[in-house]
Amino acid sequence: MSELTLAQADNGKSFAVRPGDAIAIRLPENPTTGYQWAIDQTNSEIIELLESVFSPGSETAIGSGGVRIVRFRAKTPGTVQIRLKKWRSWQGDSSIVERFEVTIQVRE
């Protein structure tokens, strides 16, 4: 079992994994702005969400940004699109400022 790590540069790409493999998406985020990455679309029958955590950067000043890490595990064969949106949840979809999307093919 391995882990596929994706970043902003992977937006729009497709990747193949095997059942049991982990998928980690690492995107820059600064929660003090109110904008946070959230899952917009996935398929929990093919992949399961393991966690979504914020990891502060090396800069320790108040208001500094870091990285949002969203981790999934591939469950069963199939194709799924993972879509994330950077938004202010209390303002709804009109506040989306950025999107991230990848296609994951889970193969035996």
C-alpha cells in the first residue's frame, strides 16, 4: 500500500491507484482569511475520507498560512472525481475563490 501525494500543480490531472492506497491532497490555506478548503464532490463507495486537517506552516507569526491536508483511502475499483472548493462556508457557494479537481481511477 502506498500514498499518492497531490498538490496544486496536479489540478485537472488523472491518477491511478490500487485498493488500499492512500491519496493525500496538500493545498495552501490561510484560515485567518476565513477561506478554507472543503470537499465539493467525491464518491464514498469508491474512496473514503480519512481526514481533513490544517497544518500550520513554518512561519509562526499570527495570521500565517499553512497547508490543508485532505486524505482519502481507495476502497473499490472505479473512477471518481475529487472536487474541492476554497470558500467561506457561512457565505455559501458565491464565496468560492478557487477550485481543485482530480480524477482517481482505482484499479485492481
